[in-house]
Amino acid sequence: MKIRSITYFMNVGWPLNEAKIQTAGLFLKQARAIFEEAGYEVQTTRLASFPFASILGPDSIGLAPRMAQKLSALMQAAGIDYAALGPALPEVPESYEMIPDAIGASKNIFFCGEMGTAEKGISLAAVKACAQVIVRNAELTPDGFANLRFSAIANVPAGGPFFPGAYHDSADGTTFSLAIECADLAVTAFENAKTIDEGRKALMAELETHGRKLATAAEPLKYQFSIKFGGIDFSLAPFPKEAQSLGAAMERIGVPKVGLHGSLAAAAILTESIDRADFPRAGFCGFMAPVLEDSTLSKRAAEGTLTVRDLLMYSAVCGTGLDTIPLPGDVTVDQIAALLLDISALSLRLNKPLTARLMPVPGKKAGDATDFNFDYFANSKVLALESEGLGKLLGSDEVFSLHPKK
């Protein structure tokens, strides 16, 4: 188990508040030292802002690329690895258009785009705008890698530490939370378990033990920096090795191959174990299935056993949505929008946060091998997207509500 990220939440302001960004850097440096002293490897430190669309507003939204570029330089000077400028918002429609340019103008800056919330409903125009961002991002580099820094989000609250969907909900004040890479805990818990309940209890015990230890280590930081501790996101995030593979954990439970029937039950068991565990919570605390970040999932996708529809279905019982999904390079805005709409509808109907980080690969078609050169990726094959776009009522730009199932 590792700490994927210590994430610091603040309003970066505009013009950027350099003093507060430096303070964030000092906090993250101290926090890294404290958690490492407690025995945890810290992979990254991150900053997540109040939404750039709210900071800039409609009149200044064209400054978003400059904002991202300058923040990239300031965070490098402050020793911060990554930053997220939060979501584009339906109330500032031009904010979506700015994201590809802002990503192209910066390094290590992430964005997301809001599609819908329980309070606002689903904006079909925002769904299409997110699809347009994905298609434009895919053109920024020959391999389509820029989409790693963007996700479309639905019903995602502030304070979650995992990128790209991380953002702050206050123009004032600061907080921090922890994103944990811990799929290995699930693999170990079910490796030698004689019953489902035995494996579940083993996983719960590990989460609670680490939760207490992490919360204790966080305690002095709250007082030293007058900052709120937002909690821990135990989303079983994987790393592309079998011992740290969420797909491997599912197969330890008894699924012959992830993607075959029984996979949904395994996903539900894993996420329900997290639900039962007692620890201070932040973010998703669910089943994170990034195809390109998980050695088993990438293998099953390459074999054709695991499909986009399967992953969407698993999101109904657990999950964070669709993550690092390689798609054909010629996929259209309309085809992507149809998939994003399903994510949004699922999110609101089940009253749960879901995201979609989709990666069209230029020049590739379904079945072609991916060839990303990235330490956190396990290459797979491009997945087919069974979509023809939307028409009639679903093809409009209206906003509609969906009440959660009772």
C-alpha cells in the first residue's frame, strides 16, 4: 500500500495567489515527511483548486490557458507535483472550450468538466461539451496522452483527492485529504481466504488499521497549519503489476477472467467491504478500474473478455466510472457523448459520483495494440465503442432532472 497523493485544497485565485501557493508547497513538504516517517511511501503531492470557471467567470474565461501555464510554473517552484484547476461548469459554457488550450499550454495541470449534479440535473449541452474536449485533447499529442489530464464528471462532490476530478468547494479556507493506492490489500485479503466473509473481514481490518494510522499521522498537521483534514479515499487504486492489480483481486475471489459473468458480484463484494470499514472518508472510496493502469484489466481488455459495456455495468454496483479507456482515434463527438450521457444518468439515478477518463488514440482502430510509454500504464488494445450518437430528444441541449431510485 502507498499514498498515491497528498492533495491540498485551496482557491488559487486570479491573479494567482503566489504566497498561498508557496504555503501549500511548505505544507505538502512537511506532510510528505510526516507520512513517510509513519512508514508510507508518498508518490506525489498535489494541489486542487476552487473551479477555474468560478474564479475567472464568463468575462475572463479566455485567460484559462494563461492561468494554467502560470500555475504550472509556480507549483514547480513550490515543489508541488501536480495541480487541478477544477471543473468547467454549465453556467460558464465557454469554460469547456478553454480546456484543450489550457492543457496544451501547461505541464502537470489537470481539468474536469461537469455534466450534471443532483441539484442541477443533467445538461445535455455540457455532456456534448465534455465529448468535444476529449476529441480535441486527443489531437494535442500523437498518442492521445493529453486526455490523461481530463475527466468528465457527474455528481462528484468537492474534496476527493484523486485526479482529474479533484476540486475545492470554498473560495476561502483550506483542507487536505489522502488518495491511497491499495489494490494490493484486496489481492492479499482474498488470496488465501476460505470464505467470502473471511476475505471481506481481512480487507476491512487492513483498511481500518491503516485508516487509524494515517489519521493519527495527520493530526499534528491540522494544528500546525490550521487546516482541515478531509479524510482518506481508499478506492483500491491499482498499479500495473499483478500483486497490485484490482483485476487480480477479482480473480482471487473466483472470477475465471474479469469480464465474464460473476465479475459484477466480485466488484460488489470489494466495494461493499470498503463501505463496511470504519475510517475517515473522502472522495469515492470505491472500485477503481483504470484499464491502462491495471495489468490484469489491460490483459483481459486486450483478449476481448472485458469491454466498455462491462466496465459501465460494474459502475452500477461500485466504482468510480470509466478510467483510462483506450478508444479508436476516429471516434466522434456524438459517439462519446452517448457514452457520457449513460455515465451521467447512472450517477444521478443511483446517487453516486462517477467519472469518465476516455483516451481516443490517433491512428488506431478497435483491436490495435496501444504503445504508451508511461510507467503507470500497462499497454492493452483499443476497445470498441458501440455507439452511434444520439438523436431526437436526447440530441437536444436541454437540462433534465433524474431523481435517485428509492
